[in-house]
Amino acid sequence: MFGIRYLKSTPTTYLMRFHNGKIARQGAGISMYYLPFNSIIVRVNLASEDLPFVFEQQTSDFQDVTIQGNLTYRVSDPERLATKLDFSVDTRGRYQSEDPDSIRDRLIRMLQVEANDFSRQRTITEMLQSGPDLTERLQTFASTATIPEDLGLEIESVVLLRIKPTPEMETALQAQTREATLQKADQALHERRKLAIEAEQEIRERELQNQRITQEKQREVREAELAADVAIERGREELVQQQAANEKTLASARAETLRQTFEAMGTVDWKTIAVSSQTTDAKQLIAMAFGELAENAQKIGQLDISPDLLRDLMRSDDPQRRRSNSNKSE
């Protein structure tokens, strides 16, 4: 009736009704009746909105990279935003202009300008490794930039998802990285072989050292044995020399004794010696008798010797001769 319309909003929607160029009513989550012919309704979303972005930049070595991320923002001053952009809606609740969508473009261009300045100062390799630095820089820049503040916006976060090179450059970098990895693997293999050779060489040196020590010990043992043998032989030589010296001394003493005995006996008559002898052998007595007879042969006219006496003299008591005689008789 009379064209009156009813409008209500959620707590995250800010409504403003303009009448004759002035704000008649405004607020978040309010409801109202209005006449379309003399009222303008402005609707601003207060909820946080995610703004994904993807744009390409060029590095200092003229290589293209794709930067992908997400920007989260919300409207902090809807009245200021309404004075900057057209957020009016028709009777069906549709925006009458494209200004609400232009906010997204402005924010993306703002980030793109800062990312371009960042990428121009770095090579492709440095750019691919500078994700955290670029995220921090975009977050700081978006929080202090004048564009969101002029529009009554608040930047909640800037998240950088990835920095990707072109497919050709990615293939080249992967090949380069693959080659570097293979080189590192070859170098690691070489180092392992080198360590294995050094360990084997160390083991061989230890074995040779142990062999040298063993040979040295064996040589010392042989030298000790030889020294002991030499000492024994020297002892034997000294013993033989001492025995020879003793025998020589003993022989000299015996010779001196015999010499003195013979000298003493030279001055004594043999008869005296014979008489002083304690033997009672008949043969010896007969021999002495014959000796006296020989001395007095000029005084003897005739001497008769019986065969029995000669037979007794020739008879021998030698045991060997008796054995030989007994053998012959057998």
C-alpha cells in the first residue's frame, strides 16, 4: 500500500537511508520501512572478506614469476566508504553501480605495485626463496597504506601462498637443482669412498705397525738369546782357559816335583834305592843279584845258572798273558 517497502539487515550488514540528501537512519542489523521514490538505501557489508590475488612480476634478471596469495579485509568506517564509493541498492537489493567490485581491484593493484618494487631488486633464484620476506613486506605495506584508510577499510592479513616461475624456467631450475643434487651425491659418494680408503689405509698401517712391533720384539728375543749364548760360550771359554791354566799349573808342579825327585835320586846309589824299596818280589831280588854279579864280573871265574831259575824268571804273572795262554791252550 502506497508503495511502502520493508527492509531488514544482518548484524554484519550496515544500512543507511538517505532522504533529501541526508542520512535519515543508519546502523548495523537494523530494519526499516521506506518509500522508494524519496529514499536511497546504502548497504555496506561489514564482514571480513577474502580477496585472492594472482599477478605476474619480473625479477632483476628479467624472468617472470607468478605471485599467488590472499588478502583479508573488512570495512571499519562504512560512512566514509559510502562517501567515496556508490553502495546504493535498488528495490531488489542489487547494487546500482560497479563500485563495490572496484575495491578488490584497488587493493590488488596496491599489492601489485609493492610486489613489483620488491621483485625488481632480486634475481629469480632470490625471488623464489624470499616468500617470508615478501609476505612480511606486503603485510606491513597494506596495514600502513593510505588507500585502505581513505576508503575506511582495515587490512586484517596478507598471506602469500607461493611464488612460481614460468614452466620453462621451472624446468631449467629443476634441472640445475637436479644436477647440483647429483653432484652433491657424487661428492658424498666420493667422500665415503675416500673415508673408506683412508680407514683401510689406517688399518693396513696399524697392521704393518703391529708387524714391525712383533718383529722388533722377536729381534729383541733373538738378540737376548744370542747374548745369553755368547755369555754361555764366554763362560765356557773362561772355564776352559781356567781349566787349561789349572792343568798347566798342575803339570808344571808335577814336572817340578819329578825334576826335584830325579835330582835327589841322582845323588843316591841305586842299591840304596833298591834296598829302601818295600817290595819283596823275587824277580827283583834276582835282578839285583845279577847286577852285582855284573859289577864284579872280573872277579868271577865261572857262573852256573840252572834252567829252573831261567824258567822262573821268564814266567809271567801278567793277567793278559795268562788269559792269552789259557786261550791258546783251549
